[in-house]
Amino acid sequence: MNHEIVYERNPTGSYMKIFSNQEENLDEKILLRRKIPGLLPMEKAYLDGNGQYWYNISGKQSLDTYCSIQNVGIDVIKKIIISICSQMEILEWNLISMGSLLLEPECIFVTNSNQEFIFTSYPGAEHNVEDGFRQLMEYLLTKVDHKDALAVRAAYGVYEKSLEEGMAIRDVRDWITRSDSVEQTEKKVLFEEPSADNIAGGNVNQREVPAIANFMEEKPIVQSVQENRTYHSENFKKQDQSKDKKKQWDSFLKEKFSSLGFKTAEKTKKKQVQRTEEVYPEEQMYMIPQPTIHPTVCLSGNDGSARGVLIYQGTEQLSDIYLDQKPLQVGKSAAADVKIDKETISQLHARIWPEGNSFYIEDLNSTNGTFVNDETLPYKQKRILQVNDIVQFADARFRFC
């Protein structure tokens, strides 16, 4: 796309801005007045007489950012293709031109909450959606997880289908859906337990040998299972009976010892605890957890360079973050390299990576923002960290050193 994209974050949210020199048209009127499912909400503003389309991207990541922090698998490829076809049908139903659908990786977004794909519509544009789809598939080929043979095969298959003359995106969707159905059928045939009728008739594939082996034994599988269940149920009954007998014996011993004037260990233990509480009540005040005091100033290395540590500045039980010589994703998701378990932290909140002797930080369009020295980081704007900078993920503050 030839139009410049600018990102801005303000108290109302995070926005992607695209400048427009287009005259007012029907697509623009529909998109400004109506909320279209699957499309980014859009508003129009003017700066020095030039129009700007503002798209609310709060809580979302662009596809290029999404692919840079994790590998693309077969499920992602299928989901993108199905989502594109569904969006085309929605545009058609709302009388919006197909050419307005932007399929560049920076204009397709993934929601942080449920990993749904959201698209950008640029009013008045006359892009060839089929060409945009082919270029998108070329991009995904470079991002697919090449350790996943199934994903690589699917990605190349989709790309080859998109190059066929007269092939539409809906045809690619139908092809990959059929391929998925065939694959599931093959798995079902391979791992499904064969019936006795198929075995008797010799209609069993050689790949089902592990399942057949059970039928070649003297006892049928059903009978073996029933015998196992009976065996285990009898064992459980014996264990329950032994437990009841033990409880009865313990109760008898307690009564016998009590009648002879002896005290059981349980009662003695309770009295010892009560005595301790009465004799040493002042000791309990030292058992109250005290907040950890963190240093407020960091010392750099001997050469003045940063040590690569984010020291927590607060009273909650959060750990310091030791930066590595590789990109680290910060968030509360299990997929994050550095996990901060707080409600205010997004699933994937920010990213920190080394370049030379320096460290850079970038916000991943988190809900509550990333700050350096109380300055908000706009989306897709990296910032170099200096010694003693205050880095804040939502309300979790750290000092860089």
C-alpha cells in the first residue's frame, strides 16, 4: 500500500492512522455510519485540510507483529483463509467494494483476547483482492514454522493453488477445507478400533495391526475389560474394608489408653500448641510478611554499560527481570518468556531485545500500555533503554540497570 501509516496512543485507546486524499464516496459513508463485523472501527478526521482515517486497534496486534513473536502453524493459515472469505461475504452483503479490503500484514490484526482476525477497509481503494491474497501467502511462506512439516506442506499447497489461473480465494478455502476433511478421515481410519465383523471378513487395513492384536488373543476385548473392572472393583472393596478395620482399631486403642490414664499423641500436640501461643504471643508479630525493599538507584558496569536487569520497584511479590541475548516477550500468557501474573498485564504486553551493547523495548499494543520514564510508548515504536530508566508495564514498575 502506498499510503503512509502512523500509530498514536492517547487516553482513549490505540489508533492506526492512514492519510486519505480520496473524495467522499459510498464506501466511506457506509463504513463511517455502520459498524461492520470483522472490520476495525473507523472514524475520519482532518489535519491541515487533509483527511485521515482513524482505526481503533486497542487490544490487537498486527499480523506482522504476531508473526515476529511466534511461528505460524497450519491452524493459523487455515484460520486466515477462512476469515478472509467470510469478510468478503460480509462486504458483499453490505454493498462495500471488495477492493477496499487491505490484505497487507500490517493491516490485518489479531485480537489479544480470542485470537480472532480483524481486517482494515480503506474506502475508495480499488485493490485487486486476489493479488493481495497471493502476496499475503508469499509473506506467510517466510513465517511458517519449517519444523512443522504439515504447516509447510499446507502453506505451499495454498500458494500453488492461488497461482492457478482463474482460481478465486473461495476456491482455495474449499480446497483446504476438503484437504482437512480427508486428513481427519485418514486419521480416523488409522487409529479407529476395527469391528469384529470387519476382522472376520478380512476388511482390515495392515496399518491397524496394533488394534487387531487385541482380537487375536484367546479372550475378546470386551471380556478382558470386564474382568479387569471386576478385579479392580474387588481390590477397591478390600482396601475400603481394611481402612474401616484400621479406623475401628485406632478408635479402640484411644478408648483403652484413655481409660488407663494415658494421653494420646494428638491431644498432647494440641495442648503444646496452645501453651506455645500463651507463653510466646509476642513472637507472632515477627511472622507478618514484610514488604521487600528494592534499591532505587542502579549502578552500571565498569565500562558504563547496562547490566541488563529490570529491578522491580514495588511491594508486590514480583521478581526482577534478567534480560538475555535474545528477544523476550513480557506478559501474563503462558507463551510469554517473562510472565507477570497481574490482571492489568496483557497476554503479550511488550517485547525487549538486544542490539549491540544496548537493549530496546517495544509495546505490543497492550491494553494498559508500556511506559518509559512515565512516557507512553506508541505502538510499533521502539525505544532504547538507558541506565536508571523507569520501565512500567501497566502498573508494574521496574528500574533498568
